[in-house]
Amino acid sequence: MRVPRVAVRPTQDRVREALFSSLQTLIPGARMLDLFSGSGAVGLEAWSRGAAEVCWVEESSPVYKILWKNVNLVCGDDAESAAVRCIKADVFSFLTKKVAKPEFDVIFADPPYEKARRDSVMPSPTELLDAVLASGLLDKNGIMVLEQGSREMLPDSDGWELIRDKRYGGTQLRFFKPLINTNGH
């Protein structure tokens, strides 16, 4: 698998393994949304573990090209099916336009860590959680996983319950469940 040479910070192997250990009962047959996808490693891992559908969202053109190559390499013929989708878009635009059908079982987001956000106009993790909740894309029983730097504060977002908070070196995985019904069902 290729990793972009631009400013991308792939989820470390041990963090990815811990993530999927935590989600092991949810992934087989699940619909997964991978936001700020980068190389696509997290979504590809979900696919290899039996996810029924994976959707990757990445904004950067050079990174998206590598993501697409990785998805085609790993998913083969399935890369042309509705079960595997790569979308080149800003995550916040994607969430507000609702171009995906609702009810993902797992949404994973690995936005730029705090320093990278300060250097750009990237919204905060709280704004990301609010946007995911407003999008209605997460199933009412789904899980939202947010990867952050270990020094970053816990997002302060109404509508979410923090159900797990794990630190792995310089990385924090935060698992959330929606407190309210996110999609009107």
C-alpha cells in the first residue's frame, strides 16, 4: 500500500490494531465511513475484516490519487461496486450535502491534529462531531471514532456520549455514541 509523501499522518499500525480490536464485533457486515481518509488504511482494514460497505472521503487531490490506487489494489473488482466508494471532497461539504445514504454503522475520522488545524482554517473536533450528528449519516446504534493527538482536549459536543477513550503514545482514540436519534428513525 502506498502512503502519500505530502502532509499526511497515517494511523499507526498499533493504533489501527487497537481500533479494530475494539470494533471487532461491529465490523463484519457493517457500513463504514472513513473521513479524512489519507492513504485509506483504516477503511481498507475494515474492508479486509468483512465490512459490507466502505466509503472514503479525502479532499487533497494528490492524496486522493493514492487513496484511489490503494483501494483498487486491495479491493480489486469490488472497487467498481457500490460497496466501495472513494469521494474527493471536503469532509464538511460532504457531511452537509448528504451525498451518501444514511445509517453508517461506524464513522471514523482522523482530522489534522491541533497544530495542523491552527495553521489552516480547519474546523475543530467539536465542530466535526456536530456536523456528523447533523448529517444524519450515523445509525442510531452506530459508533463514531475520533482520532486526535494525545494532548488534545476532549471535544465538547452535545448529543454524544463518550464510551471509550484510549491513548496510544501520541494518539488518542475517542469512541462516541449518539445520545439522540440521529436520523429520524
